[in-house]
Amino acid sequence: MSTIEEELPMHLRGNWAPLQDERTITSLKVTGTIPTELDGRYLRNGANPITGFSDHPFLGDGMIHGIRLRDGQAEWYRNRYVQTPFIAQPDREVIDMEDSLTDMTSSKANTNIVGHAGQILALEEGHFPYVLDGDLDTVGPTDYSGKLTGSFTAHPKICPTTGEMVGFGYSLMEPYLTYLRVSAAGELVQVENITVGGPTMMHDFNMTENHVIFMDLPAIFDLELAIKGEMPIRWSDDYGARLGVMPRNGNDASVVWYDIDPCYVFHPMNAYEEDGNIVIDVARLSHIWRDGPMDFPEPALHRWTIDTASGRVTDDRIDDMPAEFPRVPDDRVGVKHRYGYMMANAAASAFEEPMSANGAILKYDLETGKRTSVEVGAGRLPGESSFVPKANATSEDDGYLMTYVFDANTDSSEFAIFDAGSMSNDPVATVELPRVPFGFHGNWVPSATAD
Ligand SMILES: [Fe+2]
């Protein structure tokens, strides 16, 4: 390893190192059989700083890695930057109160990518969504015909029943929180300011059949850090922690708040209503950013149960195993799930050098309490996996798990499809790829959703 590499922070080394090129590969080696029912794109976003450097793993430029599947073929792999102002002007300030923190087009667009209402949206929580076309070229930022005036979360929830997409924006300045509801046709139909205790950093939220649940947690904006150009969020021991339950078409006056023990949750697995309770499964961390911008203790799966009659919230630790990036099938979002999928020991393994992890995709059966896994092998690590149901699925877990798997032994990657029902270590199919750096969130976008 060169001296220059040794001086780089962890998030730019090993398989966190950014790529320099955008590639299109149409001749791809496939092992196994890609199911012919899969017609769409697996897309994953992540931070890939165009200058080769970023101060923090969350601040690199958004790069999408995509695979197009159709008729049992892998038609192409592409990686493309989201064409934000930072790509045209790589020396633009990332944390700047006069510009990048207040200009809503000034996104890194690096966190998630979803399909909704015929559009592919690259998302980052501080700014407007960016629309991409089916070849991953950037169309541009969207403000929903002028109705969106602030930020849009990287973790909206799309209702499997109505097709509407609910989300929120948070801000460093008042109003600190805004609820956003986008119709199935892609129109922003509701914008509500919501009162929270201060400028909380709200990464994700929850949707059930009738409600949304905000997580008002003690990671808060710090102006002094922003002025210094540092990651402008820190832990607060005084702020408290609470969950806000609101009808999906409600407003600030209809939010009911429930206190919980201080903690942080980047990602819930899912939420649903049952017998007057609201159940939320989450990857819970004891705190974040107390001892600095890389202070991330190990997350683990917990279950919050909100008893709306008594006002009490119970917090049950479901498993001690460190795990993150929880997901349920898209058609279970907001309704009761039996199964959830996570990435084992994600943060710790990914930063090891040399990376010796035995990475795994975890499957939780929340009815029996049993955990099973797909083990991807020594020195190999999967990313977040997306569940895609089989064409004529007979059970909730009758489907495929898709992800990119990095292999430190060969410094290359593959796109892998596993059987979620059996959780066999042997993939249904793999597609050989050059190195795909670790990233954040991905989704399967069927051609029927956006093409
Ligand atoms: Fe996230």
C-alpha cells in the first residue's frame, strides 16, 4: 500500500475507494439461470467522490450501479454519476450555509434510488430528488412542479395498496420537519409542517396502513460544526427521544407523541398496526456521533411496540447479532411482515483491512424467532439486499434476494440472486462484474414501475 493510500481515511480505502470511470458493459458472464420473470433494473446508490476525496463517508458524490435484466439475460451493467452541480464543479463547497445547505438542487444524490410513478429517483436527504432515465443518465432535479420547497428524504415509503409515496423533509432551520405525500400518479398532494423539538437529523421514518410514524431522536444539527465545514450533526444528551404517530392524511395537530429511551435508528425494517398497537422493527444503535463523526456503535434488531391506549412503548431486543440495512418485501411495507432481511455485521466487516469477513445476508422469521442466513464466503461481503417475489409466489418468502457481493480475494464483484425461501448459499444466478465499491441503498425497479 502506498503512503498516499495509508493517509486516506478508512472510507476511501479498500472497497470504499471510489471508481474513476463510468462504464457500460453489455457482454456479461452469467453463472446459473436468471429467472425470465425478472424484467427491470437492480439499481444501487453510493458515495463515490469525483475528486477522489471526501471528508466523511456520507459526503461523496452519488454513483449508481445498475444491472438491466430481461428475458433471462443480463443486458447491461452501468455505473453513472448522478449529474449534480458537484460533478460540473468538483471544488464546490459541500457544507456551506450560503449555498450547498440551502440550495435544494445542491444535492450529493448519493443515498438511495427508488422507482415511483414512472420515474427513477436518486435521493439524498438534504435536497431535492434527482430524476434519472432508464440508462441511468440524469434528467435533473425535481421539485414536483414547484410544490416541493425543501428537502426530500432518502427513505420514502411506497404504499403497496394505494401506490402513494409518503415521506418528509428535515431542515437545519424552521420548519425543522415537513411531511410530504406524493400520489400514485406522482403529484405532491400534501405538505405539512410538523413541530419537533429542534433540528433533528431524521434519516428514515415509518408507514403503516393508516399512519406514519416520525422518529424525533437526539442527533441534532450543530451550527458551529457547520460553520467549521464539518459534518454538522452531533449527539445530544438533553434532547430526548420520541415517536410521533400521525394519520397518513393528518397534520401537526393530529400527531401523538410517545417518549422512548434515547437511541438512534437510521433504518427501520418495517411498521404495521395490530390490535390497537403499532409495531416497528428497527436496527437500533445506542447513540451516534457522541464522540465524533465516526462514532457508530453496533446496531441490532429491536422491536418497538406502541400501545396507543396506554401511551407506553416497549423496546424488545430481538437479536444480539450486529446487523443493519433491514428490509422487507416491497409488498409488505406498512403491513404485517413475517420475514425481514438484514446485512450481518455490516459496518465492522466493511472497514476491516485486509477484509477477512465472512459476509452474510440474514433472514429473520419474526413468527418463530428463528434466524437463518446466506453465507457468501470468506473475504466476501454482500450489500443491502432487495427482495423480489417470484411470479406466482405461494408464501411471503417465496422470492429472490438481490445484491452486489464484493470479493476481496479477487478485488472484483458480482451481482447475485439468492433464493429467499431456502436461503441456500448457492446463488440462483450471478453476473461477473468489475469491482463495485460498497455503497448505501439499492432497489429492484421493475420495468412496469419505471422503464
Ligand atoms: Fe439509509
